[in-house]
Amino acid sequence: MAYTFSNPVYGGQDPFVCKGDDGYYFVAEKAGSGSIEVFHSDRLTRRGVSHIVYRAEESGESSADLWAPELWHFNGKWYIYYAGASRAGQEYWCTHRMFVLEADHPLGPYSSPVKLDLRTGGREQMAIDGSVLQLAENDFVIFYMGRDEERELNCLYMARMDSPTHVCGEPVLLSAPELPWESDINEGPFPIYRNGRVSLLYAANAAHLPEYCLGLQICDDPSRIMDPGAWHKLPEPLLTRSGNVIGPGHGCIVSSPDGTEDWLLYHSKFDHDYTLPGGWNRVANLLKVTWKDDVIPVFGEPHQLGAPVTPPSGEADLPEGNDIDLRLGEECIGCFEAYTYSREDTVWTSDHCIRIDGSIWPDFGDKLILREAFYGDCDILLELHNISGSGKAGLLFGVDLPAAGAVHWRGFGVFGDRAGHVELVRSDGSRIETIKKKHLINEGEWKLEVRVSGCTAQITADGEILFTYRNTKPITGQTGLGTLGGDAEFRKLKISGVQR
């Protein structure tokens, strides 16, 4: 199946991906766990399978709020740079310091964290968003955000390193926010080294605001990289809000599977909140990059959330899925790609079910999609138990644009609630439409079955045929589990071929 993808590709903030010999490695803090996870995938458009690679100690300098981890490959080793705090919460954000983990493989095992010595004038300061540039075998520069307390500004600093784990020079102030669109924040640096030329992508303004954006600084003479006078900022941001893409920022650039294209992975947000603590509902997006003068990335207009996008060059088409019979639980969670809100974990597993707590963030529409396979004519059976008093949960099928967000997917769904309402819905990537609905009497225990044959779908609940729907074209796509503001336990998923 030739496919397209749509943004947002997953829920989360400060996205980072590193390309290896065997695919892509995405790194993130696992929501609410004090852990760092690395996802492995052969696609840039999907994160793939999660692996917990580091768990923080219960106390200490890096025991909480493991912010903005980045995964880098230097001299045959793998390094995760992250900011850790002594305690969780906004009031302790100033205790963040930079740490690094080392391993022989991107999935670990990793060493104990090493704290990076980023003292200025003999005094420690807050440090987050560390990103590292390798200039030569034993010559590195770390860029990060620190706090200028006297001017109450968040600024970008840089420091020389003689190895990926050792700072050998005192930090230097690279840039302070000075342009109107930067407000009082420079953060989220990402160094770019192309054909001997150095530039620095960075985020400006506040991450919770719609005006969050991406800017660029260029080093005019790489031999003077540690001299702030050798750098200049572009006067205008490279990427700003557009349509339903709000507050784009903190990105990284990576090549396509076949190496012929470059793509920006960045986060935006789902709302226009101007007040703290709002505005932190962030999601990750992809955008193709071209280059000006081989040093300035050109992004153009961001792809709107829910709109179809041609995938990165070299991504394979999806194969037709096999028959499956899954007792849903811990062992099979790896069969699904998660499209969830990552600031709080909403997916739980046990030995008898997968649970989605969709009512935590009801506007997000959490869903789990079977990986890397599409289905045409087939029978799909899902057993589930609705837990919450309101909200819906059920089966997704014929999906060809799975993305994060309640409406940012394209395909069909059959949802039920505890009150006995069952409905067939369709999403076009921007809104959900109810096609048919019916009221049954039960206690939220459902056996939903969808039989797809060509353009026709027949929907059955607990053995009773509810709807027959005829589409304008054959119904094909991916299959998965979904919620719309409800909590549910999913217990069994079976897909088998149609017998004609």
C-alpha cells in the first residue's frame, strides 16, 4: 500500500532523532516515570518500539524532570545528553544541570550519568537543552541554554569539550535574546555542520506561547567558533505559526532513509493558551528541508495538522497484514504504534488487557495502531470494557493517515460507551463525522465486529448487526484501538480473512 503520512507524528515535546545504520532512534523522557526511553524504527514517520534505557535514582541532582534528552553517535559510541533536576516541578527548574550517559549501542546498556562541568566564573548555573557538535575526533562544542539572572534572560551558551563526556573550557555566552520576535528566551539549540560551515538552529520566545518559533545563527569563521563575535543572527525567524501549526520550535534535522533528503523534526502545540501552566500540550511534526547557500535551512510553510504529506524518500510502502489473534496485554503492546499525549502516561498494560485512560486528556483521542500493515477485505473482532461513565472507545479501521490528536487521522471508527450508544464515525483529518448510530442496552462490555468486503463494511455488536455502510471506494488501511474522551480496557483483537 503506497501511503502518505500526516502531522503530528506523535505526542511529545523537545523531539530528537538520530539516524543509525539500522534505522532511526528517537529519544524522550518517558512520561511520569523518571526514565529515558529510546524508540527504534525503520521509518522517520513513526517512532517504533520503545525501550527504557535509563532510570533515574530516587534522589540526587538528576533524579527528576529529565528534560530534552538528545542521542548522539561519536567515535563509535552512543551518548544521551539530558538535563536533570533535584526535584520535580516548576519551582525547581533552576536546579537543572546537564548530564551525559554513554553506551556501545543506542539501546544500551548505558553508564551511570556523568555531570558536565558548566560553571561560569566558578559558579554553577541552570543548564538545559544541551546539544553537541563534533569538529574533529577529540574536539567538541556543547551548546545549551543557561540563565542570565542579572538581566532575567534565558540565553545560549557554548563550551569546548575534549571528549563527549568532558568539558575542558569555561562556558561562553553565545547569544542573548535581542530581536523583538525572540522575547526574552533563546533555547533549544541544534548545531549544523555542512561542508565546513557551521550554523545553529535555535528556538525563541516561550514554548507555551503561539509565538514560539525557530531562528538561525551562523558562524562566519568556524576557526573562531568559540568567539561570539564570529557569529551573527538572521534578522527574521525561519519557522513561525501558520494555520493550525501553533508555536513551532525546538527541532533537529535528520536525513531520509535513502539519504537524499533532509527533514526537520520539531514540536508545535495544540492550543493558543497565553497563561501558565497552559499551552504545554505539544506534538512532534516533520517538515522537509531544502538549503540556501548550503548553510541556511529553508522550511517553507509547515504542513497543516491532519493534511496528507508525501513520506521521506526511501520509506517503504506498507505490506498487507497477516491474520492475527491477540490476547491484549503486556506481551503484545509492541505490536502497536502509540499516538498519545506524552506528558502523562495514558496507556497501561497488564497480563489480560491494554488500558487507555482517554479521559485524562479527552481532546487528544489516544489511539494504538497495528504497526506496519494494512488490511483490505477482512473480519475484525475487538473485545473491550468501557470504564468511564462518559466518553467512547472502540475500533479503528480503514485508517490511512494515523496521527496524534482526536481528529488528526483519516479513516473509520466504531465506538461505544457505557450508556449503550454505538456509532460508526469517519474522520477526514480535520473533523469527525458520525455516519450512523444506535442505542443498545448493556453495561459497557462490548464485542465489536467489523466485516469489510470491497466498499462495504458491516458492523456487529454482541452478535447483533447494527449497520451496513457502503463507501465510494474500497475500504483499506490500518487497524487499531481508540478512545474519544473515555477510559477502556481492550482485551482481544482478532483479524481474519473474509471467506467469500
